[in-house]
Amino acid sequence: MIDNYKFTVTERFLRYVQIDTQSDPQSNSFPSTEKQKVLSNLLVNELKAVGITDAHVDAFGYVFATIPSNSNKKIPTICFCSHVDTAPDCSGTNVKPLLHKHYSGEDIILPDDVTQILSVKNYPYLKEHIGASIITASGNTLLGADDKSGVAIIMDTANYLIQHPEIKHGKIKILFTPDEEVGRGTEKLDLKKLEADYAYTLDGGEAGTLEDETFSADGMIIHIHGVSAHPGYAKDKLVNALKIAGEILAALPKHEFSPETTSHREGFIHPVRMEGIAEKATIEFIVRDFVTANLEMHETRLKNIVSEVLSKYPNVIVDFEVKEQYRNMKEILDQHPQVVAFAEEAYNRAGLNVVNEPIRGGTDGSKLSFMGLPCPNIFTGMQVIHSKLEWIAVKDMEKSVEVLIHLVQVWEEKSNNGYTG
Ligand SMILES: [Zn+2]
């Protein structure tokens, strides 16, 4: 048995990040990589070691566990959720976390790749942690704070609640998902089995941020069917699909409508993948906006750009495929205002001012919300994610645990007042 009682959130985090759990967007299996289960199984063992007896991993790699209610009131069941996988964008093999105690505010040169320099100038949030402890990777890999900080925070909260039965709370579900980073985190999730009324993902950035709004997202694939001919005898016949794909990309707006030229509440389209041969080619786009209705507008605009290019090539056929990816969770959360309101109350009790920022991306929470489990996103402290410069401050993780301890109590207290879900 692991003596799991004594770990701090930081000790948990330092252990979890050393386990390689990178997911793979090219894989068709589920979970996309088997190695994610190594962490999932470890988490189950640790949950069991503190007495959470129903903890288990299902066939798909989801971890489920229950902390029973210790209150007489009828309280909605809330779930804390985070993902075990790390982003495919950056290596997650042999992560060597470095704990920088009493961070001085000077540049941190990562030892395994001295070109990787973390500086206050580029990352001003570092300033708030001068004199305190921060954690970085060593230069060759990401750190994996996204989302092992969330995992560590939930594990530490669970442990704390078990050790402190005087803290009253309703039934709490714990959920760890695989494959969030490849957009498949909820694909095989059995929500009925989870039996939760509301959920919170622990997958956000700076202390105090509370995210209840995400992009709405579609994928759009353009299939270009060129005209093939033997290249030796192709004069006036051949139309090369690859060249048309190039023209389409060149025709995209250069000063707006793209991720590199938009911020805040602006939407965009973004080519993410292209493949093909002379005869046919495909370009995959992602389409993003906070207003779901705008997606169609953006898709029409893209179609018009393509039509303009094609007007010169009457024999070329193009078809479009649009796939819904996820939707802005605010559409659902606005129907259950207590979920965000109670979180705000918990932040305040932990001494934090709430910063509501729309996420220019999606989380498992957006999908969960639309699957029937309203689910805003709580900070963990993670910074510069998906990169070798990823870092996190110890006190932010500790603050997040504090927020969760307050949050379960807010739900218990308010369940007197008619807020029973
Ligand atoms: Zn994440």
C-alpha cells in the first residue's frame, strides 16, 4: 500500500509528470496510446489507498471514483474532471521536472536545451511568483502541467476531504479522461455511469481565472479533384490539384480571419493539414467563433474564396465537408447559473478575485456541457502549455485545492436554499 496521506499537491504533481502519457492524433485506437493507462492505473491505486473503494479504470481508460456524501441534505452530485494525456505538439518522454525554490525573477535557462529561456519579459505572470516556488521542465520536453496539475489538484482534494470528515459535502465524483488533447476525451465516456449533475474541469491557467465560455468549433475539409493526364502529353489537359490547393491557401486573407491576426472575441478559419497528389488534394480547416451562428458565415466566406480561385478552372470539382467539433459551453451554463455562481463564491472565500475570460479553444467541459453535464473550467496555474517552456507555480496549485475544498462546502450550504439542481 502506498502511504498516500502525506503527499502534497506538488509531490503528486512531480510524480505524475514523469509518466509519459502523450496522446496520438493519428491513432484510431482508444485510448489513442496505451501508455496513458499507466497513469490511470496508478491514480486508481492511490485513490484506493486513501479509502475510495470504488475507484477503477474502465476498458477505455477512464478513471471513475466516488467520495460519498457526509451530509444529511439532498445535494446535487458534482464531478471534478481532468485529463491524463499530454499534447502531441511537444515530447512528453522522460520529463524531468525542476522545482525552483525561491524563484529570483531572473531568466531561467533550461539545462537540457540552453536555447529555452523562461523570462519575466516574455512571461510577466512569473513576476507574481518571485520569492516562491515554480516548476519547469528541463528543456527537452513539455512539463505536462496541462493537465497533470489538474490531476494532482483533484487527487489532493480527494485526500484532504477523506482526512477531514468535519468538512461537509455532497456526493463527489472524480473523473480522469484520456485523449483530451486529440479532441477525443469524451468519445467513449459513459455519462450515465458517472451519475453526476454538474462538473468542473481543472484545466485552466492563472489563479483566479474561471472559464465558462469556449469557442464554438467546426472542421471543414475541402476535397479538390484535379484533372489527371500523362505529364508528357498533358498540354492543355492536366489541372494539378496540388497547385490549386496552393492557390487557395494563397488567397486566404492575410491581415484578419486567421489565428495569427485575431484575438479576444474574434473568430477565424485556419488550415491545419493538407495532403494530396497531382490528381486530388484535400485541405483541412478549423473554423472558430464564440457565436455559433457565425461559423456558417465563416464557412460561406471560405467557400466563396475557393469559388473565386476555381472560376479559372472549369474542369476542377471541389466538394466541402463540414463537421461539428464542439460548441460554446456558455449556451448551456447560462441555463444553470448556480454552477458558475457557486464557483465564484468559492474563489472569493479563497481570497481570489474572479477573472472571467473566454477560452479561445475548447475543453472537455464544452463537450460535457452539451452531453448534459454543465461544466465550467477552474484554474490550475498552468502556463505556456504545449511547449518546452511550460511552467507552473506551486502556490497556484495549492490555491486551486483550496478553491475545491470551498466549492464542495458551498454546494452543501446552498442546498438549503432551493438550489438543489
Ligand atoms: Zn488541458
